Amino acid sequence: MTKINLLALAVPFFIGFILLEYHISQKRKRKLHQFEESIANLNVGIAERVTDLLTTGAFYFVFSWIYEHYAIFDIRPTFMSWVLIFLITDFVWYWYHRFGHKVNLFWSVHVVHHQSDDFNYTVSTRITIFQAIARGLFWSVLPLLGFPPDMIAIFLIIHGVYPFFTHTQLVGKLGWLEYIFVKPSHHRVLQ
């Protein structure tokens, strides 16, 4: 199954969670969604997803080249290497996001994500087309460490779902997990 087919299958999943979040917020009498903001967020996200489909192949080629010529280790897909790529990807994602706030060049491509007045699942889709390129630069550390490009591609498809769930006000603190992973309470600025 190609990435395009996986993306097509994921769209109803994301829309379902957006609608579920909207429904729960209405039941709790919390105004977390403005229609115009949600549509704007989704439109920006559609443009980024289309761009990402175009850049994914290019970055796969770059990852293959880095892996073949500069890989520090020879990491094979095992249970422990999948756990390791999960932890390293979360760490790299943290720094990618932090650079997006602290380094002017990266802020210039990340700022659109923070221009919504709302904070809900639709905001997770509000990513500029330039972030597809910026992300690829950060992910380049994975083949350098020795993760095979196929393993990276599979994991990044899975990882693409994770940040979506960090954009909600409906999930509270998650105990000890707060010290290890990026959670909604880290990402939001309560209004």
C-alpha cells in the first residue's frame, strides 16, 4: 500500500476525531471551535499534505544516500530498534519544534501554525508547505544513525499521527508520561 493510500485512509480517521472533539466540547459547553478558523486550518493543512506527498520521494532518496554513505551504525528492524526509533524520533521532534520557536528561520515556517485563535485538532493540520522540507532536514539524523530508509518511512507515517493528538484542550495531565513524551498539556497555551 502506498503512502497516498495510507493518507487517504487516514483522512476519515482525523475528521472523525475532529468531530468527536467538537461534540465533546459542545457537551462540556466549551467553545473550542470557530467554524472559520477550523476551515482555514484545514485548508492550510491540505496544501501541506499535497506538498509532503511531493517531497517524500525526494527525502527518501536523500535518506538512502545518507544511510549508504554515512550511517554510523547498521541498525536492523527488531523490536528494540522500533522502540529506539520511537524514542529518538520523539527527541528529534522535540528539537524540531523547539527550533521552530527559537530560531528565526524555523519560526518563519512554523509561525502559521500558531496564528489560529483556537487550539484544537484542526490546528494540528495548520502546517505550512515549508515545514515538509524543514522536517526532512531534522529527520536526516535517522539514516545518519543507521536506521534503514524503509524503516524510517514506515515509522514516519506512523509518527505523523502522533502530533495530531497533542493539539487539544480536552486531555488533562497524563502523570509520569508528561516527563517522557510531548503531551497536550505541554503544547497548549490555555486561553
